[in-house]
Amino acid sequence: MTQLRQTSATKETAKQMTLIQAINDGMRVLLEEDERTIVLGEDVGKNGGVFRATEGLQEMFGVDRVIDTPLSESGIIGTSIGLAVNGFKPIAEIQFLGFIYPAYEQIMTHASRIRMRSMSHFTVPMVIRAPYGAGIRAPEIHSDSTEILFTHMPGIKVVCPSSPYDAKGLLIAAMEDPDPVLVLEPMKNYRSIREEVPLNKYKVEIGKAKIIREGTDVTLIAWGAMVSVAKKAAELADKQGIQCEIIDLRTLYPIDRKAIADSVQKTTRAVIIHEAHPTGGLGNDIVTIINDTSFLYLRAPIERITGFDVPVPFFTLEEHYLPTPARVLEGIEKVIHF
């Protein structure tokens, strides 16, 4: 039976997957490889998660390794910290990023500080998965994009894949990191993108951005669901003869300063795109990086295309809140014609 399974696996080395399928496959790989890996969260077992990210995993690995927890984000994260310190490798699912706030104290006070507190005698090799972002017409608190709360927290890494390939590779890299890693999964991209994803184990390096489009006139910097918006804006700019370079950050902390600096120094203009609120948003940190590394190269002030300083509105009003290709194009035209 084992031999038949191995023979079948060798015939197929990759498969077309959505982002949610790639996340599921990444967890399968991790659970198969190391019996210390445990998945825990609300409805992750029998129901396979609110988005079916963990579908089938409890059947494959049992109720002791894919565990349905009580509705308590603080309890999920606190339990995961204890497991990680004691040799396990927990993957904790928070159903929506907006639900993570009751667990913020556990993450800020304990998960991010245990390595420093113990002078590296203890590490916290745990992953927190959290769907985030607007655009799927979810109710209040389900669509928050508050990544800045965690990038301002030394001791924890924050990654945000925009594609299925990167989603699986970053998840595996996150689980192999000795420190806690928050994996932000853009809900709008869960089933909107398909690409070839290897079925075996592979990693996408944490801390490395990706140039997904070469250009000479302006750098577009985005992550998560906003990468697709940047691509569409770049296509609109092409019609005006403007060549955009697009950076998919992939890791929000530690951020790839070199990739940003190299691109901006080449194009001499920059537009930052994120759906979070502009006040206190990660775009402000990116502006600082550009000013620190590339100020004398700039031909125009840096533009930011973001959400607004209001709670994410309900349902159809989300479309007015989110950055659009048309809004990004306006920013591109502004820096080109400055």
C-alpha cells in the first residue's frame, strides 16, 4: 500500500492550486514531516476551518494533532506558546485577523519576548495564521487590515503571501523559523488566483521581496490582495507609455529594505499601495526607508494609495474604501508628471 502511494506521488510533482489549497497542502507537508507539528483553532478539525483551509487534515492525522478548540483566541495563542516552548510546533488559526485582539496581550507580552527574556534558552517556534482584508463583503471586524500592530512588535515576524506558490513556501519557512511568525492570508486572493504549486516541500525565504514586474519609470510597492491591484494599474499605465516596476513585499517584518532601495533608485519614483488606514500604516515606514536610502534619487514626492481612516465599511461600500487600479493610476500619473 505504501509503495503504491509513493509510486502515485512520483507521477505528479506539482498541481494547479488556489491560495487556500496551497495553505492546506503546506500544512499537510508539515504534519507529515514532523509529529511535533499540531494544528489548533476554532472549527479547524471536523469542519475544516471557516474557509476550509484545514479541510481533510483531521481525517489524515487524527484529533490529537488537528484540534478543535473553544472559542477563545487568547486561549488558542496562550496554549500554542506553551506547546512551542515545550518542544511542539503549533500552527494556530485565528478565523479572522479582526478576532485576534483578545490574544494581542499573549503575543506582545509573551510570544515575542520569550527568546529575549530567557537569553535564547527558549524559543517559540509557532505559526499564527490569520485571514485578513476587505473585498469579500464580510460583516464588521472580519475585514480589518491591522498588520502594523504586529510589525511594530520586535520578536515576531510577519509574512503576507499574494500567490499560491508563495503561500505554501512562506508557511513552511515560517514553521521552520525558531521565532513566532504571523502569516497573513488575503481573503480576497483565497480562490481568485491559481498557479502551479509543487507537491513536495519547498521554502520561500522570509525577509525577501519579489520583483514581479520589471519597469523603468515608477516603482509600485504592494502586498497581499493589493498586488493584483498594482498589476492592473500597471497595465493601465502601459497604455500611456509608463513602465511600472512592481514589488511584492511578501514579508512585512523584517522588510526587504534593499529591494525597495534598489528599485526606487532605478525608477526614481514610488507609489505605495495598501488597504490599511493611512494614519500609522506600514506605508509610512516604507516612505521612511525610501527617504533614508534613496531620497537624493527621487524626482517626485512618494505617493500612498490606501484605505481611509474609518472602520472598514459594510458590504458594497467596501469597494469605495479599497484602493482601485484607477486610484493607483492617478498616483502614478501624479509622480510621473510632477
